[in-house]
Amino acid sequence: MSNNNNRNKEKKEKKEKDISSTSTSTTTSKNDPNGERLGFDEPKSDLDAYRLENKHVHNVYNVISSHFDSTRYKAWPLVENYLNSITCGSIGVDVGCGNGKYLNVNKGNIYTIGSDICQSFSTICNEKGLEALSADGLYLPYQTDTFDYAISIAVIHHFSTFERRVEALKEIVRVLKPGGTFLVTAWAMSQKWKGKNYDSSDVMVPWLFQSKFKVEEEKKLKEKEEEEEISKSGTTYQQFHRYYHLFCDGEFESLFEKIQNVDILSNNLDHDNYYCIIKKK
């Protein structure tokens, strides 16, 4: 019995080591001096997916949030037009609100509440006087049939398996009132607007982190993840890698096919992003 326990323990430790080394290999590649996207295999289990997202989405954004906030301030016309079309007096939710740049759109006519899994983002929103909280997109802390509308902009592509993407969309539909609408967007695999195409739908996208935005979390993440420093135009950056699943044509349809009581109102491509607007029955 003791030998069996030892063997099981060794297998478990080997599995965890293999998962860790697979994930780390994409972030320490020496073939990425100019911040090119790196191909990455989709996780084989929900546990692997959680570890990947925690390392290459949640932890990274918690570190780069202040830098991100300084570069993301202009509303995307697609989203702005959608929010401006919402009926006066409506209350909605922005799931994965980031720095809150959409929470004030059409302010005075509608009211948008934000949520983000990264504590640093909800803090940034609160410091701006915006209502936002920290929440996992797979387990939103809202009652069913609560909101008149919802948005989730450039978030769904950070979920690393088909099943988790379905569950994330299903959770937003759950908190939407019948008759409510929901706008969701994701990066496209074919980026014709930028003149680029990518061979892999699962990639690591680098963020070049400037030292002036350094925070305590950056030091901890650097020690843990062994992220690399690179030089560009005479400036040294800390390079972090964010996980993305790049969408293909028809992918939103395949996701919403798994969700009951929704109708697709619009599904198209805008500036290298697929977007979909659905209505809850």
C-alpha cells in the first residue's frame, strides 16, 4: 500500500510539473524579441484551463492594470453605438469591464455596473467613481433576470476552452432579463484590417510593461513566472504574455447554439473583432 501511495504521489507531482513546464515554455521563448504572438495548445482539462487563465490572464492583468488604463480610454464606436441605443432608464452590466471606459457611456440615460475578475481593475473603476466589483465571469454574483442589457468586450477570448466560453456566455444570459440584449466581442483569427493572419487560434500575446507603472504585484509575478526583459528603441520593458483564443467565422453561432432561449440579432466582423448581439427570449 505504501508503494502504491508513493507511486500515485510521484505521478501527481510529475503531472503538475508537466503542466507548469508546458505553460512556462510559451512565456520564456527566446524567439520573441519583438513581441510576436506565440502559438499555444488548448488545455486538455478544466483544471489546466483554470491554471492557464490564472497565470496568463488574471495575474498578468492585475500587474499591468495601471499601464493598461493609460492606453485604453477611447470608446469603440461599435460599443458606444450599442449603448446609446439602449432605452432610457435601463440598468445593465459590463462583464470584464477592465478600467471601466464603457461604464460612463450614455450616462444620465442608462446605468451600467461593472465587474472584473481582476481586483486591480475594479479598484481603478472605484477610484474613478464608477460602480464595479470583483467577480469571476463564470460565477456572477447577480440574481437571475436582473439586467436590461449586458456587454462583454474583448473578454470571452480569454477563456481557454470551448466549454468555458459557453459557460461564460450562459452566465451572462442568466442575469439578463427576458427581452434584454447582450453585445459580446472577441479578437478574430484573420486580422485583415491589420494585414495579419495567424496559424493558431490559441496564442500568447505579449504586453510590454513600462517600469514607471511598476507595482508590488509586478515584483511578485516576475519572481514567480520568470518573465523576460526585452529592449526596444532603447527602452527596456518587462514582457508578459496574455492568453487569447482567436475566433473564426461562425464561432459565436456554435457557442450560442449550446445556450437556450436566445436569438442572434447580429453577428459580424468589425476591425478584426467578431461581435455578436443576442436577445434573451
